[in-house]
Amino acid sequence: MRPFILMLTVILSLACFSPAPAKTPYLSAEELQAEAQKGFGEILDLWRDGRYDQLFDRTVAGKGSKEQFVRKLATAAKKPACCWEKMQEVKVSVKNDYTVTLRAKVGMEGEAAGTDHVTKSFKLQKEEGVWCISQADIFSLAGEGRKTSKKRTAKNN
């Protein structure tokens, strides 16, 4: 009887103290890259579909109000292309669990026929479990970048 109890004690001890295979709350670099790429695709889809209110919630670092953001994008000259032209040649560099740099060739449709492609890097930040992009990057793609004013000088006669 003693050998049985001893063996049972050893087996139960091993079962209790051996590490259980569990998923950590942290994602691997590959998982973060895939998640960030998916998030960027969702951002472009919201924009293309005209869901500017929801898109505003996926942006960071803006100066204007939600209404100004919506108005500006609704009248923008360009919007993301559909399907395979939307995003190509994607490379994601992971900085940490909440920040990545995504470089992609983005297809943009405008008033002219066809699709223009822009290859650019975007900094994405994860806020409350959702990947977000800066408003400046959105406006830059839309052709609504900063306008520079030209000073007029009067000629001296």
C-alpha cells in the first residue's frame, strides 16, 4: 500500500507543479504584424465606405473636431482603392506591443481615371485594443496635406 501512496503523491505533485501550456497576454512579433496589417486594412475600408465617424475613432493626434474631420474627408479629392489595389507590398516593423511602423503601397482613387499608388510609412498605435493612425497620415493620403501660404510682396517702384 505504501508504494501505491508514494507513487500517487509523486504523480499528483508533478501534475500540480508542472507548467501548463497557456497563451501569454503578449503577442509574438508575427502576430503583432498580422494584427497591425489587418487594422490598417480596416482603417482604409472605413474610409472607403464613407464611415468617417468610425474612422475618426481610429485616429490619434488631431487638432480639429470630429465634424471638421468628417467634412474634410467627405470632400477630399482621393479615397482608398478597393480590393487588391487597396494595400500592397506591406512590411510591418514592431517597435513594441503598442507601436508599429507599417510601410505599404496604398492605392488611391481620385477624380482622374485609374488608381494612383503611394508608397509610404505609417506609424500605428494600439489604443484600447484597436490599431489607430494619425489624422495627418489620413489627410496626406487624401491630398489634404498642409497648405503652405505664399506671401505676396509688393514691388518697390
